[in-house]
Amino acid sequence: AIDAVRALLDAGADIDDTLSDGRSALVVAAANAHWELADYLLDRGADPNLAGAGWNALHQTVRTRRPHPSGGLAGPIPTGSVDSIDVVRKLIARGVDVDARMMANGMKDGQRSRLNRLGATAFFLAAKNTDVEAMRVLIEAGADPRIPSADGTTPLMVAAGIAIFIPGEDGGSLPGQEDEVFEAVRMCVELGADVDATNFRGETALHGAAFRGVNRLVDYLAEQGAALDARTVEGWTPLAVANGLSYSDFFKAQAHTADRLRELMAARGLSTEGHVVDPLVCLDCYQTRPDQVRDARERDRRMAAALAAAVGYDRKDP
């Protein structure tokens, strides 16, 4: 692939040409885990900040490092002799904006996409995947670890477990990754994250930990002063989530986490009665009626307009 790219560039091809959706060759290389090609394109002068589709090569590289497969499909297989973290470092060295925010809700997970990435930074994406290595490199480069997505979801929330599709399947929630998950959460907290921050749904980091089902996280957040009885806009506490929730066409309960939350709440003098989700309610299910689709699109449009105004973004069609 590099030989073909070299021939095209030597013949005068514009290295920053884009596809019809706005993605550059550099972003496409990162999307396909062609790390050696991405490295070569940067050496040839590719613009690391080009974000015609709404996200740049740093967003894409961090996203591709730990994908969330959908429909049984694996992520791209890396090729070449260059590692993805080396591409992250080279993007930084070439002047990529480490705090650039995604201006479109792209890089979705097929049918498993709960997370609205509009407004996400590269650090946010790394936190979502509990990719501690990338988080550290970005912090060393001066990234702001507290920038939320457009709907108010913070890096701490996604590291804790907000927007996981199925615990035990998504990247960052696989067996054996608990230590990395804990380190990602601890890093966010020590970098100044508000443990009781809420997003548009009223979810907190503790709601995410309750769904993830990692008691070590629950204990840590409680030690940091997290509100054990925080309620979402639907009225759900972390205990209600741990007790069981119909969620994107499946039911998930974390009984061991519910037991731990009851212990912690009792120690604080909080009632543990009535913390349940109506069994007829399914979060994110059946969002296919025309009015539901219309409302979701209108909400996204408003958030995108507000974000664009806040950052002075004026998208031009490629």
C-alpha cells in the first residue's frame, strides 16, 4: 500500500484530498489500522488536524486501537511495523490539537452504539475504552481530561461504565481488564473530574459502575464522596440499575454490586427500599417510531448547533 501511495504522491496527488464524506487518506488509514501507512502519510506532510467528516486522525486512531465490534465482526487487523501508540505520538509531534472535539456523532458501533460521540475529545474516547496507555500519552501532551461530550457525559462517566452496551463484551469491559478500568477511573478523578457530574440523562459515574458491575469501582467512587442516591431523569439510582435493567433488548442485573450498594447506603443512613426499575421499561429499546427518530434527530441537531457555536466551527461540505 505504501508503494502505491508513494507513487500517487510523487505523481502529484493531493495528500489531503478527501472522500465524499470528508475523510482524508490519513483518517482512512487510521480507521483500517494501517499504522505504517498513517506514519508515512504524516512524514509526507498530511494535515493531522483535517476533520472533514467531523473528526480528525487522532480521534480515529484512539478509536481504532480498541474497537467495539458489532454483529460478531472483529475490528481491523493492524498491518505494518508501526504501533498505534507511535502514531498517536507522531500526530502530537506534528501538531494535532489534542483537545479537538468531534463535530459529528461518527465512528459508531453498528447496532451497539449507545454513545453519542458528538463533542468527544481523543481523551474522552480513550477513557471510554479504558485505554490507559493512550490516556497517559494524551495527558503528557497537555490534553484536558475534563472536557465532556455535547450531552454532558464526562470521560470519568464513560470510564466507569456509562454507555457500555453489554458488560463483558465491549472493549474495556472484557474479562481481565478490571485493573485497567480502575486505573482509568482513578486517573480521571485524580485529574480533577467531578464524581457527581451528570449528563443529559442525569447519569453519574456511579450509575456506570453499577451497570459495569465492578464493586471495586463502586467502593472507590463512594470513598471519593459520590452520591449513592443520585437519580437519573427517570428516577433511577445506581442501586436500581444494579438491581436490574432491561437495556437495548436484554436484561442485565449485577446482584453482587446491588448487595454492596445496599451496604454502603445503609452505612450512610440511606433507605435501600424501592430502588427498582419498572420491568416494563427498556432503556434505548424500540426507538424506531417516526416520532422517536424525529425527536432524537432534533435533539442531536440542537446539540450540534450549540457545540458549533461554542467552538466557532463552520463545517464546509467537502
